[in-house]
Amino acid sequence: NKWFTKYDVLNSDEEEEEKEEEPLGEDFVSKLPHRASNKIFSFLSVLDRITCSIVCRSWKIMIQDRTLWTQVDLQTIKTRATDKLVVNLAHKFRSYLCNLNLRSCSRVTPASLRYIGECRNLQELNLSGVSHLTANVISDIGTGCKNLLYLNLANCLFDDGVLRMLARHYINLQYLSLSGCKGFTNAGLYYFMMGNGLHKLYLLDISRCQQITDEGMQYIARGCPLLNSLWLNGLPSLSDRCIYYFTSYCSTIEKLSMLHACNLTDQAILYIAQNLPYLTTICIEGNQNITGASIKALGRGCVYLVHLYLVDCFNVCDSGLKGFSSVKGLRVLNLSDCIQITDQGLRNIVEGPSGAQLREINVTNCLRVGNNSLFRIAQRCQNLAYLRLCYSDFISDAGVELLGNMQSLRSLDLSGCPVGDAGLASLGNNPNFRNIAISGCKHITDVGIQKMCSKLLLLETLDVSNCVNITDYATKYLAFSCREIVRLNMSGCIQLTDTSISYISGGCHYLANLVLSHIPHITDKSLRFLRRGCRLLQRLDVRSCPQITYTTIERLEHAKCIVQHSIDLKQMKLSPVLPLSVTHKRPMSTGYSIFPITNHA
């Protein structure tokens, strides 16, 4: 017994010595290469970097590296960005701060904005949504930041004095956004023409500035002769005379956007066709006055067009598109809601020299486009990547089978088209598909989903909402074939049950966005499946699902997931203030559409 006791004592002494020799902690970040540690700290917000700088001396030295402070984004912490933080950043990193974003930082006041003028090398400044901008603040920033190239003042309220300081001090400014700004008048725009600055503007955005009249537009056009990009969206009072001023004084414009300018007529389009020969992008939406005659002239006058965006232009017809038959470099074609367009109009473009160059075609709600257009597209558009054919009654399985052989296609939207299982199965011939939408296709059944998904192993986005004939059988093949799927919309598939969600949670481990609204048979069991199997889920929509309770939703919210539901919390006596439809947000979540077709407008 004595021997064992002595052995235990010796053994315990050795263990204590080993414990004393064990290090309390080890700094792996300091041992990494300089570029690797900088990359790690670059993902942190400004406040997180400041917190890390007080951990130890080595971290403080690494965080003070100039490469981490050339670009400062305070929008991510806009509710916590204060005057003290802005002053400290502007003073401490003034010698190498090049990009500063203060968008929607409502707590920042003019007292701290004046210190931005100390940053002599500042090139980009975003003050969008910042309140209480004054002429003195803009003057101090312009006096100190002589190299400023980009300035965003969107959604700000200021008077004509601010525009006066812009025209006086911002000599090298090239990008200026005044979108949604209120408070200034035509008198302030007069300084665009008479001041020393703003003559080098390359891009100007005056969207939604409805107080600007024809006189103010003339001042801008005469003061900015080097304009390359001009955004005139949301100006219902925009007249043909305004377009005349810009086309006469700014002949170098290459990108022009006039969304919801409903008062423009054919005369404005003729001004563009005659005076802007180097135009590459034009965006027009919601105009019922423009006819095919002016659109035809536009195609013949602007031969370098790359992006043509004509949306909801009722009077645009096939004869207008005939003018684009000689355009050689067209890449993007958007004719959504132009209901007079037929197969013949689309043929004029597809069979021209631009056919092989087209990358995106959108003919949503062009009700007269049918299989003949699909035949021409499959024959000529070998580089086409995005195609939207929503709500066309003349597209059938025969036309969709032609699209299945286009290996360049990455994204296809057939929502609302009378497509059946045969057409859907033919899409499996192209394994390069990443996004497919077949929302509202009433003729699709489990057989079509099975044949398509068994071959599209790299599919990332699928929209099968309101396909009422889909059952749990189709979900089984979807979940265990398309394991890379990230966004899935199954809203309105009324035959689905908890079994479908169990399949999804077992196979789709990368799922980030899931829509299950208006499915009456799913219960709390489905949410438990998702919580266990879909660890990366960021957004879930379970509105109008009567069998799901708020208790299960709360548990899923703890996993940092945004949950949209329609549970009446007032009746549950949990929160009498919240509305019927509630969205619970978590700071680490990000939102995006279920079908990310590119929007070039």
C-alpha cells in the first residue's frame, strides 16, 4: 500500500509539471505569412478590427497595415457608426484612405464629415442617405480631396449651395450621383455651366429628381460635355426638349437609361439616333408613345449597340426591330411586355450579324413568340447563356427540345408556358444548366422532374412553384440528384408533404434559400428536418402553411435563418405590435431573388 501511495504521489507530481509546461494559448495568426493574415483581417468590419487591435501587440501591428485601411466600409455598421469613429478614421488613416463608404449612416453629422477633407488621397466617397449635408461640408471635402473621382449623394437633402460648391471645388470629379436628391432647384444647376468643376464628369445619375425642368437639363448638358453615361430614370416629366439638349451638347454619350419616362415621343428617339452614333446601351421602359418607326431609325443610326432594353413599350412592333438587322455587336436583348412582337420581329435580329453574339434574350410576356423563334435561336445563337420565355402560349415541347441541345445555355425561364414532361426531359441533354424556372407549368408531372433532374447534377437554382401535379416522388429524385442546389422554390405545390422535406434535408446540404409557402400539408416536422440537414439555410418562407407553429419557427431562427411566416402573433399574445406577416431578420443573412437572371437596366 505504501508503494502504491508513493507511486501515486510521484505520478501526480509529474502530471502537475506537465500541466505547468503546457502553454495557455498559441497565436497562429501571427505565425502566418503577412498576406494571409491581412486577408483574414480584411473580412472583418471596422469595429471588429478595432477590437482585435487590443488583443496583443502583434495583432495591433498587423491591423495597422495600410492595405487594410485603403477601403473603409461603414455601411455594414451603419447603426453604430458615430462622429467619433469617423473623425478617428479620417485622422489616423488620412494618408492612405482611398475609398470611404458612409451610406445610410444616419448618426454621422456634418461636424465629423468636415474631417474627411484631411484624406488627401481619397478617390471614392459615398454619402448616400446621409442627412444634413451643407455647403460648408462639401466645400471642406472638395478643398482637401483634390483627387476625388467618385461622389455619391443619392437620397440626400440639400440646397443650391451644395451644387455651387461642387462646381467650384470638384474639378477632377468623374462620377456623380444625385439620384433621389431633393431641395435644390434649377438655380443650383446653373453652376454646372458656369463653375470651374464638374466639366470632366463621365457618369451622371439624376434619376428621380423630378424638380428639374427643361432649363435645368440644358444647364447640365452645357456644363458636362464629356458625359459618357447618363441615367434619367423615374422622370415622368422628361420631355423631348431635354433629350435634344443632351444629344446636342454631349455627343459622346454611350450609355443612356430612361426608365419610366412616359412623356417621350418618337422625336426624342430620332434625336438619339441622329446625334449619338457611339451609343452602346439604351434602356427604355413604360413608354406607350414610341412606335416602330423611331425604333427602326435607332437601329440604323446606332450601329454599335450592345445592350437593347425595350420593356413595356406597347407600340413597338416587328417593323421597328428590322432596323437592328445590321447591328453587329448586340449582346443583350430585352423586349419584355412588348406584346406586338412576333416571331418575325425576333427573327430580324437573330438572323442578322448579332445572332452569334447574343448572350441574353428576354421576351417575357411577348405572347406571340413561339416555336419558330426557338428554332432560329437554337440554330443561330450558339453563345446564348440566358433565355427567358415566360407566359407564351405558342411554346410547346417541340420548341423546348431544341433548347436542350444548346450547350451554351446556363439559365432558362419557361414560367407559365404550356410545357410538358417531354420538353422538360429534353433539358437534361444539357448538363451545363445552372438555373431553371418552370413556375406555373400545369402539365409537368413527377416523370418530367425525374428525367430532367437525373442528368442536371450541377443545377443551382430551381423554381417549380405552382406546379400542382408534383408529388413527393419528384422531390425524391430532385433531392438526391441535384445535390448542389442552392435556391429552391416549391411554393404552391399543394401535394407535397413532410416526406419531401425529409428528402431535401437529406440530399441538399448546400441549400440557402427555400420557399415552401402555400403548402397545406407540411408540419413542424419539416422544419425539424431542415434544422438538422440544411445547416447552411439562410432564408425560409413558410407563409400560409397552417400546420406550422411559431415554437418550431423560433428554434430554426436560432440557427441564424430568416423565416417568413404569416402567424398572427397578436392572437398568441407574444407581441401585440407586430403585423400579421412578419420577417425575423438575423444580421449575418443576405437576401437574393430565387431566380437570378441578370438585370442590365
